[in-house]
Amino acid sequence: MKSRLMLAANLFGLMAGGNPALADWRLVHNEGIVDDPVFIVERVYDSDLPGAVWNIVIIAFVKNNTTWGTLSLTASGDDSIHECRVTVYSQSGSTPRYAALGISRDPNATIPAIEYVQRTTWSDADLSVTVHGLTQFGGYGVDKIEADVIGDCWGSGDFIGSIDTTVDGGSGALTEQVGHVRFGGDIRGSIQCMGSGGQIFTVESTDGSIGTSTAAAVIKAYSVIHNIEAYGDIYANIDVGSDPGVSAGNLVRVNATTGGVHGVIRAGKLHYVDPTSGVFAAGDLDSSFTLSDDIHTPIVVGGDLDGDITCAANLSGAGSWDGRIEIGGDLNGDITLAAGGLQGQIAVNASDASYDWLGDVTIGTTTLGPGESGDNEAPYYGVPKGSIGGGAVGVVPFNFHRNDSAPDHDSIVTTGALSTVTIEHYGPVVLGTSPGVRVYEASWALPYPYTSHADVPLCYQTGGGDYWTEMTGLTISASGRMVSITGTFTPGHAYQVITDGLVCDVDGSPAVLYHGYALDPSDTGAIAWTGAWDADANGGAGAWCANLPQSHGYGFVIPSKYDRNINMALENGDIDTWLVEPVDLNEDGAADSIDLVELVDAVVNGEE
């Protein structure tokens, strides 16, 4: 230790004339690395500066055949400790490395600032490090760090400056990479790793933000960015392999723990590595995405999705991939995918707090949105999943999809009895409590004055009692977006299904809601049958049926085989229709007079 102090004192004396009160001082060592390359300057003092007693420890870095090297800079004052550490890796060469080290003290600073750390020039080197100083209260100001490979760069304050690994390596060099950049405060500036195969492992602000609302950070890599994370907001322009002529790169994880994600994101693929992969924003996400390859990971937004997502490939949710977009608030931006590219799930209002689908979702040439019409109109679009990739866009609480269910909702089944009914939804559902759904059966013949089964409430009474009867002995299961009901569904009946314990498979498990019945004054847009809503009750104001779940219904009719004109009644028109198009009613293999006699009997005397 004595030799270190003597060396430090000699160096200090040469530079500053031995005057410890000199306000602006510098220590420079530019010699070959020795066995124990530690230099200490003790008790540098200036009475005019706050916290003026400093211990400066400089550990030079070295790389030979067997040892990784470390450059560590530590500055401690009277009341606080500030650290900035850069770990640098070099692969080739057998000669011990040496460097020029420098520290400068600004008389207006409250902590020492790095002025520069500059490697000397070696003809066979694959490592370059440059650190230029920028005084910063309570943080680290670094104009630039350059290296072929940077293992770690961390500190407890802010990081203001840039990291760049564009220096080409030697013949034995490691692939360019930035390991782990972690600071307790804010991270601003630029972090780039654009050399061949370059990748960034971690950029993390553990208690601050990345970038600012007026100056986005720039984070770029040639091949992969593994993790960008901040406790607060992330304001960043993120590029992975998106420069002209560079192959598409992979973005694995972006996470704003309590804030939002803002800026521009350009990458090839949102790449799945493990269940932590994805883009996560506790607040709003207004970044614009441009992706040339698939989305294999979730994009989870606690607030609104205000930015546009343009993906030239697929939102893939198959197998181990978790390609989905989950939005707690409004969908304000537009989402564009390739033809057949909606393979996963887009969920809006995942917080179940009355947010809405306001932007467009375009898959190839098909646009789904609130400004569209017919089957393309959101939120209860009728475009079948098979034509857009097999996925869905749904607003929580999820409704059933009228054209992807089997049979179609509000359809007349003319193929005879069914043993299984499947109800497809606009998002994933699970059986929260038994039974999940209730199934009701009624006569295919409508009671007067109704003209549609859609309008007959489940609590409607006829002279003989309940018009609708609840079915029992059914097998009910749920998988993904589909509910499957196995039982016996026979001709001559109408069937209606309402929810009772079926929930959305999102955080909070809100109840699935079959809704959109036109006669409900509080819920317009004819989609569902009336279900347990009695529009004639309460003096015509409407009310929910007593002792039934408050749900509208999915329904279909399997008419009597004698109802040849499918008008939900047996009358002379059925005979006229049969005469034009004879049908084998008794299933003896021939459509003949015996069938006609059977039909006339049913029209005159009613169906047994």
C-alpha cells in the first residue's frame, strides 16, 4: 500500500506541483500495466467546494490469455457514494493490455466527473474504450463509451451519454455485444451495437426512466435486443436490424413497470424466448411499431394503445408462442397484419372498465372497425375466423361470435338433429362456476303474437306453463374461445343459451356477457336473442326475468320437418311448397303420395 501512495503522490506532485488546494486537478497514468495496477489519490481538498474530501480509486483494466479485465471508477464524498463501473471484454492477443486513465475535477461539481479513459493504440487490438466526461449532479455523465464488447455498465445515479460498439473486431474477436447497462436513475442518450451480429442484453433503469418526453433515447442493435426495462416511462426509438440492407432482428422484451412506452419501435420479430418475453406497459403505449416478421410474444398495455402497430406477417398464438395484444384501455391506434395474419388474440378493455374499440384492425384487405358496416363492423363483426387467420378481436366482456358458432347464431337448421353445439366467442373463456351456460328448449311453433324466437323471453308463460324449458343431462366444456355443449337437439324445437358462470380468461376473470339485443333500450345493436330480458315487463319498460341470470341469448331453430316453407307454422303453404319440391318425410326412400298424406295430416291436425 505504501508503494501505491508514493506513486500516487509522485504523480500528483508532477501534475499539480504538490498543491492539495488546487481546484482543477488531473491524474494521468500512461504506463504498461503492472502486476498490481491500483493508483490512489487521497484527501484532495478544496475548502471552497462542498463535500471536498474525496477518495479516488482507479483500477485499470487488463486482458491477457487468461484474465478478463475490469475498469472501475469509484468516487466517494462526505455524505454519499457514487459509482460508475464499466466491465470490458477482449478476446484476442497475448500481451497484457494497458491504458491511459484520466480524471478531471470541475470546480462547480459536487462529485468528480470522468473526463476520459482512453486506450492506447495497439496494432493487434480488438478492444477500444473511450469515456469522455460530463459533470452531472448525483449521476454519471459520459459522452461516449466505445468498445467491441461491453460486459457491464452500471451505477446508482443517472446515465447521460452514449454507448457504441461499432468498432470492428480482430480475427479472434467476440461477436459485438453490450451486456448489461443498469443505472438506478434515468438513462438518456444512445446505446448502439450495430456491428455484425451485434446484440444488447439489458438496458435497465431500476428506479427511473429511459429517455424523456422531449428527447427519446436511441437503442439500436444489429441482431437482438434482449431486454429494455424501466421503473418509470420508456421514451425510446428502438431499432433491431432495421437499417437498409441489414437482416431483420429480434426484439425479446420491453417493460415499463409503472409507466408507458413511447417512441418508435422497428424490428423484424417480437421474439419468444420464455414466458417473460413481450412488450409490457403499465400505462399507455403510443409507440408506433413497424415489424417485418411475426409477433410471437404478448403486447400487454395497462392503459390505451394509441400507437399504430404495422406487422408485415402474423400475430401468432400457436403452440408455445403467445402472440396476443391485450389492451386495458381503449384501442385508439390502428393494427395492420398480413392476409390471414390474425392467428392470435387482440383483447380490448381487458381491465373491464368500459373502454372501447375505436381504431381499425386490418388483416390483408379485410378491415374490422367501428366505422365499417355489415360483417366488418366492430365490435361484433361477422367475418369468420377462417378468413382472417383463425384469431379474434374482442372487447371485454366477450360476446359470442354469431358466424363462427355451430350452428350459426339466429339460424334455421335444416339438416336434422344435432348432438353437439359449439359457441365461439370473441376472446378466450373458461367455466368459472358450474354450469357456465344454461340451455333452454321450446317448441319451434311461435306463441302469438311473437314472430321470432329471438323476442320470446325465457320467463314467458303460455296456457300450459313455461314456454322455455331448461335442458338437463348436458356435457359442457370450454377451451380457448369455444364452449362445447353435447346433448340431443331435435327437429321441431328452438334452443337458446345464456351464460351462468362463464368468465373471460383475462386478469380479473370478468363474466362473459351475451348482449346486443335490440329491444333492450340500454343495449342496442341487434346481436343476441332476448334471453332473460322481458321487454314487455314493467309496463313496457322492460325488466330482467326473476330468478334467472341477467343474460341475453345465443339461439337457433331446428324446425319441424313438416314446416316446408320455414315460417315457424304449419299451414297450407307447407303443402304448396311440398308440391313444388317433394321431400321424403317418412324416410322410406321415396318422396311420394304417402309423404303428402302425412304432411296434410300434420297441417290439419297438428304435429304429434
